Amino acid sequence: MTAARKQVENSSDGHGAAIKGKRGRNRIGAGRRRMILAPLLATSVLSASIVLAQADTGGAFATDPADWPEKEAGIPVTDALTVEKCGTCHAPDDKGNLSRISWIRATPEGWAQAIKRMVKLNGLSITPDEARSVTRYLGTWHGLAPEEAKPVMYIPERRILDETIIPNETLHNGCAACHAFGQPMSSRRSRREWGLLQNMHKALYTQAAVQIEHDAEDQPGTVKPPMKKLTRGEVALDWLTQNAGLHTKAWAEWRPRIRTPRLAGTWLVSGTMRGHGRFVGEMTIAPDGDDFTTSATLRSLDTGKVLTRSGKGLVYGGYSWRGSSKSGAAPARPDDLAATARETVWIAPDQSSGEGRWYWGEYHEFGLDVTMTRVTGAPVLAAVSPLGVKTGSKATEVHIYGASLPTGLAAGDLDFGSGVTVRKVSVLSPSEAVATIDVADDAPVGQHDVALGGVVLARALPVYAGIDYMKVTPETALAHLGGIKYGKGYEQFEAIGWSRGLDGKQGTDDDFPIMPVDATFAMKEFQTVTYDNDTRFIGTLDPSGFFTPNVEGPNPERRFNRNNYGEVWVVATAKSLKNKEGKPMTAQAYLVTTVPAYKRWDQPEVSE
């Protein structure tokens, strides 16, 4: 784990709250949760090529950014309602620009958050319908290009994950020390606007000034004594100007391509959910004015259970789907797929496919990772089952799920890659076929493609010589106490069998996951405080890996009347797999159970 690697929980205001990893100085203390308060600094690789724009500003912070002249061309605001609601404070110019607004581009969530801030801090009077209309306009015509939005979709998808886009210690300890780095990267601004955003953080958050004025950990090679070291703020400002500026090639190319979303029709959906397996089905999207209504049917590939959902949605910028859906059934438990879900999907610019997450829960911890493909009458592939076939296996039946599968499908029409021979094919329906395959002893191990003519389902079928080791996912997890005044934040663990890959070495780049492993789960003490007995107090873990946190405290049964927070190992023990010593294969993950989010830093309505 690098120093820049961290786990991110996305809260209801579009920020991310970060917890450090479990190793070395990056491990967080019991119950400590970094909230989303702090300075928006920024990120990237530093090099000797970095040159601060001192000619523009007299030194990066020689003058207040508020006094800097705006030298970049703005993006005119052409929507009458936006001009009416925002123009009284954001002064217009003769080019149709509104001050500040015309020099910012952001995601729909970013604009919604800004509107809420204007209401709370600046007295903006706006109705919910007006706010939605303004957000739709700004999220489309002052938004991000698809290529800019895709790397940070985990923010609106409310994913908990290890951020991989933080490049070094300076920026890790700057903005990413207090909120997800995906937060600043969800907007594009002029240099002056990035400087003003730093000003806002210093005004609103007490620790921001310290963060911004701290010496940068990674100094460019051009800074040598007796020159003054650059601060984190200076480095962040310069990088953001160069790499997240207002005017980009991606935006210049996308702006003329923005068009009305034409999503009506049938879409093939495949999805996975930790602890629940994989699903396939269809979604029908119908126009409803400027919005859409949806109906979906999903079938579990593990149990055959069928789930139906209905909902509604809208699209920002021609590619950003935001929706909600529900099932007619009452959820039986917190992770029940029948729960009302919110939907965030990145639609490909050609409007033929999409990928995203349908999620729910107090902390949005439950969700289906979904892939959508438009059904046009041509064959579409969605999934294969079972996951994984062993080298040397004969006459294995592999189910292929999709849409518009040809009735005359023959063995020669399918290709599973080198070393895999298709004996025969049976078409059960336009959405399912069964291929009988042989796998050679020397077939290359790895994730094979499944191809039907020109249609390819990439890395769909793992071919393996054996399950070499296990991992528990998530490897680093976060749960929240609750149940009395606050909602609980649950966690689901899953054991996955892995192959060492072609090189036979564990932990190298060619390792690949094979399939979920049937395992039992238990907690083990993570030693941080002597006699803290976290396994007794933090909650319960059932044998299937579902963790239910305890209630929020304080707890009089605990030493010093502490809350029920703590840190534990979650240990998975395979029921049938053995290691090289002949003992059951095991793996473990790290779980932090912390206190509820006592304070939300924006109204929940931002997420609705």
C-alpha cells in the first residue's frame, strides 16, 4: 500500500470522508473518522517542469486571489432562470458571463451543493423545482466532459474504495487528508477560481490555513536554498491550473457534441453485489417529458430468484444518469435488493452502453455494480456462468447470458480463447445459451474473453490451474455504530479465490480473481489498546460475512465508559479449499467500526 492509497467513503453531500489504511502511520486510531470539512487543495505529480505563474500574480500568493484579474475567457450563461436566480449576486458582463459561475465547470452534485450553500450562507431564494432546473442547466452546459467525469464517478456513486489518483505526499497530505481527492477533481476552474476556492476553505474551516501554508513535502527541483520552499497551496494551485483548468481539449470536443439523451428502449443489465452474487436481466426505459421512467427485471445467477423494480431518472450533460427505483416487496433485511435504491450511471457518449451503481443504506454501503447495454436486435453478451473453468476440464457446460442470441448459433460461432475448444452449443432462448467446452491442460491461465462474432465480453471467463490463495474483500472496511438515534453502517465481506497467474508468483500484476469461495467468517482482535476487547463490543459478524455494528454509546460496560468503536481482523476460513500444508485456506481483512456521522455537512436533500 502506497502512502497515497486510502479508503474513501462518499457521504450524502458529494464529498468523501477518508480513512487511512492499516499499515504504519497510515492506520487510523480506534473510532477516529476524518470528516469532510477541510481545505480543497489538489494533486499531481511534481517535477522540475512545474513553473508557478508569478508573472500573473506577482508570486503565487503575493496578492489575494480576489485581486487577481480574470484573464481566461468565461463560459456565457444562457439560461434565463439561472441568470434570474444567480445574476443578482453574480454580476453579468457584456459577453453574457456571470462572475464566478462562468469560470467553473462541475458535476451535477457539485452545482447542487453550491446552490445549497448559496441558500444557507447567502440568502438565495429558490424553490426546489427551480433549483433542479438550474442544476440541470449548469450540470449540462457548465459540466464535465464524459472523459473528465468517468475517473471520479465513484463520488456520485457513493463508493467506498481505495483512491488511486493521488500522486504524492504533498497532495495526499493536502486536500486528500481531509476529503476524497475525487472532490476537487469533480470540477474544472480558472486559475483565479482555484485560488478563490482556497480562500473559501480558509474562511470556512479553521484548519485550512494551516494545511494550505504548510511546506510542500515534494519540492520541485527548481526550488533550492536560499529560495523559500513552496507551500502545499502553491503547488496545488499550480497543478490544478495546468491539469484541471477551465478550458480543456476534452471539453472543447464534447461541448458541440452534447445532445438530447435518446435512451428509450430495452437495455440488457448485468450486475454484481458482494455477498449476493451476480444478476442479469433487462431494463425498459420510456420517455416521460424531459425525464424517463424505468422498469427492470433481474435474475440471480446463483439462486434463480427474480427481482422486479420500477423507477424514474434524468440525464445531465447527455451522459450522466441519475435515478431512483424500488421494488414492490418490503426489504427483509438491510442489504435486501428489494430496498429503494438510487441510481448513478455513466452513459457512453454514443448512448449505447453504461456503467455505474445502484445503491442504498444510511451510508450508501449496499449496492449493485451494473453494466447496461442497449438492445438493438444485434447479439449482446452480458455474463457467463459458472465463473472459472479449470485447465484439463472436459465437457464443462458454460451458460452464456445476453440478448438477441441467434437461434442457429453453432460451436464455431463462439470463441473462448486459446486452449478452449467448444464442442457444441444449445440455444435455450434469445437471452441464454449453453456451450459445452473442453479446456486443454496447457491452456493459458488468466481471464479469457468470450466472443460471438464481433461481439466480445472481455475477461469474462477465468481459466485457472488451481486456486492458489484467497483474499477477503473489502481488504480495508469501514462500518458505523448506530441504531438508537443514528442509522447503522453495515459491511458485507466475501472470500475470493485467486490465481498466481502465468508467472506463478503471488502478488504480481498477472494475479487474477477466479470466483467466490464458500467460507465461514469470524472476528479476531486487532491489538491496538491493551485489553480493549473490540471483538466483544463493536458488533456481530455472521458466518456468511455480514457485519452488523453495535449501537452507539457510551457503553458503561466498557473500560472508561467508551463508545463501541474498535478495530478487528475479519478472518475467512474456506470450507473445502486446502493450502499446501493440507489445512483450510484462510485470509483476513481489516475492519474499523467507528461512530456515526454526528454532523452532516450539507442537507440530505442534495442527494435526492
